[in-house]
Amino acid sequence: MKNQLKGALIAAAVLLAAASGCSGRPGQAGSVPGPLASVSGPASGPAGSGSARSMAGLHAVRPCPGIAAFSCGMLSVRLDPFGSAPGRLLLQVAVSDVAAAPRGVLLFLTGGPGQPGVPFASRLGGRLGPALRGYRLVMLDQRGTGAGALNCRELQREMGASDLTVPAPAAVRSCAAAIGPRRQYFATADTVADLETLRRALGVTRLALDGVSYGSYVAEQYALAHPARVSRLVLDSVVPIWNVDPLQLAGLLATAAVLRAACAAQGCASDPARDLAAVVRRDHDGPALFDTLVAMSVGAPSFPGVAAALHSTADGQPAALAALMARVHAADAATAPELSQGLHASTLCADLRMPWGGPDTPLARRPAALARSVARLTAAQVWPFDRATAAGNGLIQTCLHWPPVPPPAVRSPAAPPGPAAAARAELPPVPVLLLAGGRDLSTPLADARAEAALAPDHRLVIVPTAGHSVQNRAAGDPAQAAVGQFLAAG
């Protein structure tokens, strides 16, 4: 059971634990790659490659090592797409070697933020299979990921692939100091600018975008910034246009129904939601429990062993729950090239509207503002957890201690343009397919429903027993069939 659970969580949390192929050699622990001032000469696609012409704007094009039927190249982008800060970054790109792509380019955006794209090209090509007919699949290592991962040794060790593990404040501060002022150039707006550079490099007029989790948010922001450049959108495990709630209220509130549904399917006799509430009330360990359950909704959405462990813990026998939590945390381990926590913090702490305001708010003012915000919550908004769980989750605790970029290194207030996080703007009138797992606590179903209301031409597909990243499951997944039908109409 331990090995099965660990394998399932790793497979879903990072899609595939692969740092080989085109991802390059990971940097040394604790290192932060510098901006690249120059790139190699003109691209020359491999002989007989059907994608050679489409990669004319990339550099150092070659067959992808270890990834059959894909060519890899490097995309040169400005470190500061909206200002005058010097330096460039090289981002790795993989393009499928198809002879013709009458339907155009499908750019697949992985999640995190912090996850690379190129190492998963082969797996996704196999998973999507016939859905890709007529498309050229493109995978990108977004800035700060993969071989160029922002690597913070201690923060990475503590958090692995988790969004919600609570890190030590010293690890957060050390990470910010190691990356330095350059951390301000890893917001979602910078990645959106990179996607437009990639589109031009590929020589195509429009992109079809398929984004999972944070990748869905990047796809939405690109569509809002460049509506004429998007042909259609697949949004899987939806992060809505206004981004995630730092207090995680939707996930907290969804937990009771999700656990009860899983319990009903297994025929268990206890009420896991009431047991969870009792454990949180007595042991005050809500953040760690929520982190565990969210991780299982990603990798093991049947929640094996959870109901029994919660029930025995509520009865005063905590050993089974403690062992389960330890196994899940161990399974969430990941290196920076697999999912960079340095990039994760740099992006989310720049993008999110926190209870204290934006990323320039002085550290000393943040705790009181957070306390005021949490004090306004009702018990019903957080049950079966408590207010301390909302205030203490790892995402908000990371950004609570993530320091502002000191002047004079701060960007001009006009650059980059902030993501449309607060405004619930409609997506462009292009076909949109939204995919949601009924047991997903990382990006709860409520967010997918809310985002669907902002898509004029949409279809929402819900897989009730699935968790996170629903199209990347085993063959026969109904979400894969829906993706195939949707893309075939393009």
C-alpha cells in the first residue's frame, strides 16, 4: 500500500518524475541560473523533420534526447519583457515531428507554477493520442523551470511538489535572498510575454492552448492579452481568471463533500467530515491535514485509508493518520527541475492579491492584515477546518514571509501589466473546453463552474470520481474523449 500510494501521488503531482530527455542537467543545489546574454546561431532542423520550418525562430534545434518524434530548440526571451533590465533567458521548447499540421499548433502548458513542459512531451503525446491528429504539439519549459529552475535548496526540501506544506520562514527568506531582485521577473505576465515570443518564433498566426492547473491560468491570461492569437482553449483543473484564493476557502469548504463521496463509494460506516472536524478542533493541525488531503486529491482521489485513519484518530488513536500523512508528504518530494519552489514562490507571491495587499507591502504590516481578514471568516466558511487552517496554509505562509524587492531594483509600476486577477473579464469568444474532477481539492469544481460562466462559447465536462489533471489519466478516461472531440472540431 505504501509504495502504491507513493507512486500514484508522484505520477499525478508532477505528471511524470522525469528530469531526463530535453530537460538538460539540473543545476547544483542552491544555485540560481543567471540570465543568458547570447544564444547560438541560426536554427537548422534535423534532416527529414516535418517541424523544421516551424522551428525556424528557435535556436540550436536538434532531435530531443530520449524523446522520440520530437525536436528540441531554445527560445531566447528578454529577462524583463516590459522594461529595460538587461539579460536574456533561454527556454527549452519541444515540437512534435509531424509531416503536416493542418489544424495548427497545440501548446500544452503544465502547472505548478514551477513545472517544466519538455520532459512530459512523450507521455502527453501518448495520452492525448488521436486527439493530436492534425496538430503539432509544442511543449515549453516556462521561465524559471526545468534546466533553468530557480533552485532554493531548503525550501525545495521542505515543500517538494506541494502548494500547501508550511515552510519555515527562514527557508522562505533564504530563497528570496538567493534569487535576489531577479525574482520580480517571474510573474505570470512575463510568461505570457514569452508565449507571444514563442508564437512568433513558430511562425503561426494563432495557438490552440491546453493548460492544466496553473497552466490553465496562463492560458487564460494569454487569451485575455492576445485574443486574436487564440483559436481554442482547453482548461483542465481550472484556476480561474482571478487566480487562487490565498485563504483556500473553496478547497476547505469542498473537503466535507469530497470525503463523504469517496467514503460512500467505499461503503465506510463513519462520517469522515465530522471526524476531520473533531481532529482539527482537538489537535489544531488543520494546515498539515489539508495539505495531505489536497495531495491525495491530486494523486489518489479515492482517498484510500483516510476515513478509517480519521475515525481512529478522533477516537484517540492517531498512529494510522500520522503514518498516512508521513507517507503522503514523502511521496510529494520533488527536485527543483521537477517542480521549482523558487519559481512557485516568485510567481504566486507576485501575482496574488493577498489580505495585506500586493508584494510591495512591508513584511511588518502583513500579519495584522492577515489576522483581520481571517477574523471576519465565519465557522461555516471553513468547516470542517478552522480559521487557523485558512491563515496557516503553506501558500499564504510562504508569501507572508516573501520580502518585497528592495529599491532601486523595483520595476516601474507600469510594467508589467498585472494579470486580470480582480476583474472577472470574459474570455474571448473562442471555443473553450473546461475539465474538472469532482474530487479535486487543489482546484475545486466550484472554480471551474465560475470560470465557465465567463466563457461565451464553452463546454464543461465533470468527471465525478476524478481528482486533479483529469485528461492525463489512464486510457479510457472520458476527459480524453472530450478533448479529442473538441480538438477535432478545430
